Amino acid sequence: MKISPRVMEAVDAGVDWLNENLPDWTRYVDPVQLDMAWQESCVLGQYFMARYGESDFDKILHALFNDDLDRATELGFLSEYFNYPELNEAWQQKFIELGLIDDK
């Protein structure tokens, strides 16, 4: 699947944000289980479930971004104007680049 530059830029920005704000995020996110369309298996949902036993995406959005859906989308955590298969593929590609999963 071809990933648009806009989606890849969002995921790159999301990784930068994670590294700055939740630096231990890679310990808690399972790339194999990733599905950005579901709060339990998206990057933030997995992190918060593993760390705090909570994956309610509305609560996460409020706590991290004061309910700013555009900001969450700009960081590749939400798909307000992307499609989820493309967003999932972009995150998977980033996980490969980061060495979190093997390139198959």
C-alpha cells in the first residue's frame, strides 16, 4: 500500500511526540496487536492500558490533548481525515524503521 506523505508526516510527528512525552512508550506497545481504529489496540490505548489499566480513548484525548481531535490527527493517533488501513500501514512502517518489528 502506498502511504501518502501527509500520513507518514503525522506518524513521524507522533513518534517524536511519544519520545518526548511518553519516553517509555515502546516498552508497552505491541506492534503486532496494533490497530489504530480501536481504542484498545491503538498506540495510545495500548500504552495507557499497560501502564494504567485504562484504554478509554476519550479520556486519553482529554488528558493529553484537551479533546483536540485535530492535534491527535496531526500526530497520527486518530484518523479524522486519513483512512485507518493507511494509518496502520504507516505505523507498521515506522515500527520497522525503529527496529521494533522485523521487515518481512
